[in-house]
Amino acid sequence: MYIEASVPGLTPSEIDVTLENKVLWIRGSKKEAQDNKKYHYRSKKTYSYQISLPESADENREPETKYEHGVLTITFSKTKGEMAKKIQIK
């Protein structure tokens, strides 16, 4: 299972990822300011995602993460749930 979150303009150090009780939080923000003799520019980018993970996602194992071109990808392992059991008809 994997999740992709769009967080353009942020670096990995500006992104906070937390997992608690099968809920994944992805938050990030960046402040920008630019001073020029003609104008003053200030902006703030903020991103926040809250994702409920399915029961099959193994939150006890560290997920794999990758950040590339403004997209954060988080891959979770699946739990080894009970296998289906064949029932014989008598």
C-alpha cells in the first residue's frame, strides 16, 4: 500500500510525517520573503493531509519514503493477516 502527497516547493526537512493509531499526518509549511527596492513580497505555503490507514497496513514496521519533484511517496508493508481457510462440505 502506498500514499502519494503533493507538496511542491518544500524540501524534505520542511515536511513533518507522523503516524498514530492508524492515522497518517503529513504537514509542511514554508515562508518566503523577498525585498526589492520597488516592492516587498511575502508568502506562506502550507500543506496538511490526514489519511486513515486500512487494517492491512503494518504500522509497526518503518515505511519506505521517497521525495521527488514535489511528490512525497510513503509505502507501507502489509500485515500478515490470517489466510483464508477452505471449508470442506460433508
